[in-house]
Amino acid sequence: MAITTVRTTGDPETAEAAPALHTHIRLAAEGLPDTDPARVVRAVESGRAPGATAVEDLELAVRASAALIGADPQYSRLAARLLARLIRDEVLAGGLRTFSESVAQGHRLGLHNDALAALAGANAAAFDSLVGDEADEADDRFGYFGLRTVYDRYLLRHPTTRKVIETPQWFLLRVAAGLSSGVDEAAELYGLTSRLAYLPSSPTLFNSGTAHPQLSSCFLLDSPRDELDAIYGRYTDIARLSKFAGGIGVSWTRVRSRGSLIKGTNGRSNGIVPWLRTLDASVAAVNQGGRRKGAACVYLEPWHADIDEFLELRDNTGDEAQRTHNLNLAVWVPDEFMRRVEADAEWSLFDPKDVPDLTDLWGERFDAAYAAAEAAGLAKRSVPARTLYARMMRTLAQTGNGWMTFKDAANRACNQTAREGNVVHLSNLCTEILEVTDDETTAVCNLGSVNLSEHVADGEVDFAALSRTVRTAVKFLDRTIDRSYYPTDAAGGSNRKWRPVGLGVMGLADVFFKLRLPFDSPEAKELSTRIAEEIALTAYETSAALAEELGRHPSYADTRAADGVLHVDHFPRAAVTQPARWDALRKTVARTGLRNSLLIAIAPTATIAAIAGSAECIEPVVSNVFKRETLSGEFLQVNPYLIADLKRLGRWDEATRGALLSSEGSVQDFGWLPEELKSLYRTAWELPQKALIELAAARTPFIDQSQSLNLFMAAPTIGKLSSMYAYAWRQGLKTTYYLRSRPATRIQQTTVAAAAPVSLVEPSRFTPDEAVACSLENPEVCEACQ
Amino acid sequence: MTVPSQRNGQTLLDPGMDLTLRPMRYPDFYEQYRAAIRNTWTVEEVDLAADVSDLAKLTPGEFHLVKRLVAFFATGDTIVANNLVLNLYKHVNAPEARLYLSRQLFEEAVHVQFYLTLLDTYLPDHEDRAEAFAAIEHIPSIKEKGDFCFRWIDSIDGLDRLDTAADRRSFLLNLICFAACIEGLFFYGAFAYVYWLRSRGLLDGLATGTNWVFRDESMHMNFAFSVIETVRREEPELFDDALTAEVTRMLEEAVDCEANFAEDVCGEGLSGMNTGDMRRYLEYVADQRLARLGMPARFGSANPFDFMALQDVQELTNFFERRVSAYQVAVSGQVSLDEDF
């Protein structure tokens, strides 16, 4: 029977889409009272192409629902349900009815590895029952953005038809089974991931159980030695590691600076920039099988004489021959530099050829060697430390890059640096991994993150549940080390020797929203620190238990833990709330040793937080309404907690929606909103950055690697930035990540009503005073206050 | 907003070549110039690698749409740049306004370069390329848009000085045509196609570059509207009912032109994009332009493209995905260790 619909404009028309689709949409909207299925039906009717197939219609319905998420977040669930149906239809159309059939077909197609195929084949019924009737319920935990990301990028596809051969739940079970020896183990991990309580990192999600199980997220490579073959060798290493979805950190500090004599030819070196240009091209060429782009971060110490050119590598202006648009940049800053900035003293720049040992030293020994090199007159030149510091700040403001990472803090408490010669030379692509490297050793890390949002019950954090999650997570992170394929020997060797893992978190901001704690409140800081302590304690306890069962990691004797010193012991002022449990742990470790040299690292979690539908790692939300751009397109994200509050207040209406879009997701100018809600829903731009730094500093004792800490400043100035990063250093942070700032001008809004001409407000002004004036004058169209 | 002081009663459209920057008559023009500088981007930053493989996935209808679009952009930006040099720069008589126009000219050049690079990348076949670049000559739907533009360029081509009220109204019509119809409607139509493609996860490079072009173009439009506002403040008598009637007619014509282009571009209709929806969207945008000019709405249509709402929201990108386009260019100040942050 044809269904008659009325369009927004024009006459009633007879719909042509299959009535089945209308039924799907209506069924999917059950329990979502704030959605209007008829609106989605209308959009499908209006937008469908002549002769569209049922699949095209369903896809159109998915997108039509997704486009309405800004009107009500419940449309996200509606879109996700429709997409889940589309995926199931696609898998069924390929003849696959169960998980075991999917694995069998994937194995025949060369996608799955033999071990997984054997395991799934031998236990088909048991595995299939894990993802039976509950699958619908588990799928219903996904928001649209999460499920779309899974569908577009994570589900395995048939090599020629490009149709997916697994459903979202089969995918999670495939990942779990790929790390397991039996059904029970797989069920244990799948139990966490299907609830979205924990997710392994993207490379593990991509590759677990497949023919190329490269499961590690990060690789850290020492600077190439200062010679041609070594440099070209590094390019090859990086390309190999990048190919299978790993992010790269590489130092370039050992390579001689511009003007340095080349003995073999009696010529002069062009410095590091031409080499980094080649690296740039090489990284861009390797695109990780189309699933995500290769990415690398280059580290340089600020005493290297090419530091100025290095800081300009990402500039938009100037000579293109001196630019690398694909590389990320980080500065590996020794304390001595920051002390000279504080003292407004001179800073000497060296050619590494003249001071080859400097990059292998940290702390007092670095300070002494640096002073000795200065005294010996080896410096190429010197600059006021503040001039260079200002240059570093400018790069951060202009490009977001040039991440400030602190060499001495990174080494001082690192469990791997107990013995001479074991030095952390750099961090990784996301500045959360700190592991030793040398010419023959590529550091590796396997990551996963606990979704804190799923560990809140009855108005408080469920620490017992958190602890259970961490035990399972650490067990499987450790397992990942053995199951992973290593693209280079230097990586495989070091990972088996040190067995480091990086357990992180996501959804901290969700916890604060659920418990109604403003991000900068003392209670938030206390809770965040307590969570970090619980995770660290449990992770160490688990690693000790694994050591007892499976043996300690081979280089255990070279760790600070072997000397009886745990990471937290380097921080006498750490806010320890469970001293007895720590004492017990120390005793246990003295007996058992540890299975893993490092356990905790807070990664940015961008993509897996999207899958889990939670806020990213430890970050505040950037806006209460923002869009995410990904390889799958653009998606609107609305803060569901805010909207629930607005609905409670009876204010979630067209006017508020428009105002929220106009204000770029800020509620600070909503005069009618209670103060406590304004405070709770401040965005990252509106929170004091001091609070972000202090939260990070308070949890540092419980983070044995580091944390990807973004800082936010809408209108950065050199003065503010230099104060902020000096504070971060004084607070003992090991690393910081992006500086996020805002575009100086932006697109004129299309869907927000135009201003009346008399009150026409000029586009973006970015001095804060003007921004204030502007928002007072006309908050509806102000572009500066986004 | 402050009312600029008029030097000796001089107005913005009084003929001449004012060279005096201080005291500055229109500081907000200068601020717009500075804001534009802070958003410098280069074509080299746009990564087109993924686009080439996406092109192979497009249906013939979609590919046709992409070719038409890029052809229009390449020509459209050149036309805008020409009008800027030949007509606007001459008559907007304030050095700070000319600073902005110079900057705009640079941006138009970058846009032309971007679409040139796109066409070269998307159309490896030299004959296809030549055809696309000559779009304005033999693709009727693009020619029609070109004719519309040229009519308004030609209307003031002969004017060397804006002496009479009639001259100034002609100038205003040219300016309004470029702000409201070309940058504010033709381009907004084209942007909608690009974002429609992006809403389906296609042609990331095209979308990234277009996003930046869109950002620039919306600032150009904004600048033009602030020039119009200034003229209205200085010479309110120019804005009479006849002007309103003429602007409304101009927008009607522009909507028709762009809707004809939509028929060519969409063919029989694509999933989620068709001529009917596009016309409603254009009418909705046209009403917004009229509102901005203080004129009554003409169409009363609602925006059918929910995905365009996304363009109003701030972006958050992680580097594995796209390049972050939100960074500023000029930063000032000195090192200090005790500022609040």
C-alpha cells in the first residue's frame, strides 16, 4: 500500500519508498519519544532518487536521522538503530548468519589468521551463543557516530565486493578471540568491550585475529646516527611500522646541523630540514591501507642549532622547500632550558657533531655536560633563552604543533631508566608514551582505555567495578605483546624485553557531568586522582600476578622496581589514599617482580571514544555542540547531559537550539540558566587552563608513562602561552600535547537567522576585549565568541 | 559599533584615491583585513590523496556533479577577482578598505589555484581538462551564471567616478550582486553540494579545501555587507524602494539561474540531493541575504538541508583524520611567566 505524506512545501504526494522502510523507521523509533519518525520518512521521500533501491533508501533514512541529531540527541540512537539494521542486512545478503560462519569465510578469503579460524571452528556453537539474542541489545549501546565509525572503518570487508563480513558484535568478539586461548577468555574480554566499558586501541581493533595482527599503537625510534645510511635506514623502518597502523615518534637530535662540515666530501651540511622533507614525503606515501593516514612526530632538543628552522617546518608562509606539512613536531626540553628562561639568561646552540653525548644525558649530568660544552666554546651561537622560548610559543599558537615535552621529568621517574645508558630520548606521536630507545631499540606500546563513563553507578564511581575492568584489561594488554606481529626486529625485540603496556582512560568528563562536578572543583581533582590511583594500583597488582604466573619481563633487573622503587615513590607529595594497599603491593612486587616495565599511559582516544560515545580521555568537552570531521564525514555531537538538564527546565526548544548554535555551544550567555549549570557546562575554552594542568599534575604520580594533555586557548598570546607552559613545567608534567586555538575567522553561519542590518556585527576579532564587547552587543551573530 | 568619523564630510563612495590611513575613518575594515591575515592557508596543505580513490567509487551521476562543481568554482572565483580589481577597488575610497580588498584578491587567487589543482588532479585526461576549464563557453548552465555576472559587471564598466546618486545606486547593485548573489548564493549553492558529498564521507580533500574557501568567501561577503552598511549610514537616501525592488528581482533571477544549474548538476536526482530541495535551499539563503540588507523576505522557504547545519558548528579534528584548519597565523606579545591563563 502506498503511503501518503505531506511535504513541507507543495502538495501531498504519493510516496514511492517501500512501506517496509516506513515500518523500519517507526519500529526503530520505539522508546525514543523525542524523535518524529514521520519527519525522517518525509526526508527520505523528498530526497530519494528515482529508482532507488531498498538499501539506498535505508542509507538515506540513516543520514536523514543523523542530520537531525542537532534537533534532539535521540535521533542519534534512531540513526544508529537504522544503521545496525543496514549492517545486518548487508552481512545476511553475503550469506553469513553467525560469527563462526563469518570467521570461516574471512579465513578462506585470507583475512583471518589460522589460529583464530581454528579456535572459532572448534568452538563454533559456544562462540555463536555469545553473540546470539543479546546482540541487538549490545548494538543499542552505540550512538550513531560510534556505529558509523565502526561500520566505515573497523568491520572487515570482503576483498572484492567491499561488503562487510562482520556485524559490530562479531567484530568485538573477533578482537577478543584473537587475543584469547579459549572461549572463556574471549567471553571475559568481549563482556567488557560489548558493554563499551573498555576498548583496546585502534590497531588492535583493526588487526586482532587477522592475518597481519600488528596490534601496537605506537613506535618510538631513536634519532638516526649522523650518517647517510643510518638516515635512510630510519626511513625504511618508519615506513614499515607505519604501514600497519602504527603512529611514529622519531628523534632527529643526533643529526648534524646546517653548515656542519661533511668530511667525506669537504662540503657543508644543509642541516636537518632536507632530511625531514624526505621523511614528510615518506610518511604521506604510506596510508595504512586507507583506514587512516600515516602520521609521525619528530622530536628535537632545543639546543640543536637547527631549532629555528625546525620550529618553522609547519608554517604556512615562506619557502615550501623548508616545510613539512605532514609531520608533527615536538620539542624535547631539558630543565636547564626552562631555568634559563626563568632567569632570562642566554642559551647556547650546538651542532650535535660537536656534542654527540648530550642527547644521551639528562638531569644533573646533562646540566654539567651542557655547561662544559659552553665553557669549551663549542656553541655555534647563543640566543636569549626567552627569544627561543617565544619562538616556540609562536609555533604552538600558529600551528598547534611544537609540543612541549620535558626530558628530565620524563626520565627522572621512568621505571626503565634505572641503569646507565637506558635513556628516554623522546615521546611518541601522542606524547603519552615514555620508553627508552637506542640505535638498535625501537620502543613499542600497546594501548587500551577504560571507559570511565561506564563505571558510574548510583551517583558515584564504582571502584570495585573499575578494578575488575582494569584486571581484565591488563591481562589482555599483556597478551597483546605476544600476539602482535612486529614489522621490524628492533621493535619486536624491545617489546618482548620490556613488555610495556599503556592502560588509559576515556570519559572522565562524562563522570564529572554525571556526578555534577565542575571540572575545576576540588572534588573533581580529588576524584580524578583517586581514579588514577585505583587504576595504577590494580594494574600493578595484576602485573605482579602475571609475573608470578608467567614470569617477569626479561629486563626486570634493569628497572627501578627491581631496586624497590615504584613510580609513585618518586612523588613524595602524591595524594595516596590507600597506603596499606601500596605497601602490600611493594611486598608482592619484591617477591614476584613485574610482568610489565610500564603500565599506564593516557592516550588521546579520539577514535575509540567516538566508538564508545564518551568524552575523550581526560579532556573537558570542547563545546556543548560541535561537529566531528572524520574520514566517514561530519557528525554533530551534542552534550547529552546539558540537553537532559535543558529538557528538565523546559527550555530545550527552537530558541535555545538556535542560541546554542549561535554561541558555538557555549551556555555562558544564557541569562536564564542557573549558575551551577553554567559552571558545570563550561567548555574547554571557558575553563581555567590552570585547572587542567593541576588535574594532570595531581595524577602524574600514578601515571608511569605520561598523558596526552591538550591545552586550550581561544586567543593565544606569547605572554599567556609562556606563562602556561612554564607553569606546566613547574608542576612537574612530563609532556603536553596540542595547543588548541580557534580559527581567526570562520564561516558565516548559514542556518542561523541573519542579523538585522543596523546591529551588523563585524566578523571575528580576536583580542579578548573586543570579543566581550561583541558578544554584549549582539550575541546572536557574534563570530568572535565561538 | 562606532560610527566612523567622516573627514571633511567625505563619504566612502566619493570619487578619489584617499591615501590617509591616520586618523582611520573605518577601523573595522582594517580589523577585517587583519582577521583575514590570521587565516592564511595554502593549497599545499590540502591532501588530495584520498580523493583520487574516492572518484573511482562515484556513480556517473555523482561524478558529473563533481565535474560541474569544480568547473564552476574555477571560473567563478576568477570572475569575482576580476570584478574586484576592475570595479570595486576603484570606487571604495578608503585605504583601509582597499587593504582588505587587496587581501581578498590574494584569497581569490588561492581559491583559483586550489580549484585549478583539483581539476588537474581529478581530470587526468587533457581533453576533459580543457573542456572543464572552458566551462563558461559551452556548458549552458554555467554560461547562464556567467552571463548573469557579466551583466552586472558591465553595468558599471563605463563608470570612472561615482558622481550622481544614480551612479552610486549602480555601484551598489554591482556590489550587492557580488555579495548576495555570487558569493552569497551561487557559492553557497556549490558549497551545499560539497557538504552533501562530505556528509556521505566522500572527497575529503575537496571538502577540506572548500571548507577553507567557504570560510574566506563568507568573510568576503561580510566585508561587502559592511561596505553597504557604511554607505547606507552615510547616504541613506540611496536606499529607496526602487533599490529594494531591484535587489529582490536580482535575487529572484539568481535563484532561477542557480536552480537551472542544479537541474544540470543533479540530473534525475541523486540520493539526498535533487533540484527541488536545492531550489528551496537557495530560496532560504536568498531570504537571508535580503534580511541582511534590511529588505523583506521574498520566498519564505525553510532550509531542507539539515547537513548544512553542521557548517555552523566548530570543528574538532584529530590528526589521524584530517588536518586541523583552526590555527591562527599572527600571534603577538612577549614572554612573561606570571600572566593568567
